[in-house]
Amino acid sequence: MTQHTAAYIDDLINHVHSKQIGCMYNFVTGNACIVMYADDILLLAPSVHSLQILVSSCESMLGQLDFAINVRKCLYQDWSSVPF
């Protein structure tokens, strides 16, 4: 990965984090909203509405960089009805 690409990734992560939407973890540390590995992005949100905000945020930022989200690879999973 080039230093230039790493800067884009940092910008994307910071842009998504600025929305202050995510899923609580560790009850002390804070919220998680984006996980990235290679060319994959995992967005975590507490609701469908919040997830749409994060997806739109990524789409906007990636569009500025002439990248696009491959909608054929996008998946959505709702865990709200799963008992813990």
C-alpha cells in the first residue's frame, strides 16, 4: 500500500467516525462503526437508519476519490431479533 493510499483510508475512517454512529463495545472504550481489511469495509450501526447514514457517508467520500461501492458485494444483516 502506498503512503498516498493510506492517507485516503485514514480520511475515510475519520469521515465515518465523525458521524458518531456505531455499536457499543466494552461499555467503556466507545463505539465501533467501521472495520477495514484489504478492499473490504464492514460498517456497524445500531439501526437501519444509522447504517444508511454510514453507507451514504462512505459513498460520498469514496466518490470524491473516484471509487465506487460494488453493490453486488454488499450485504446487510440485522441482529436486533437475536436473543443474547
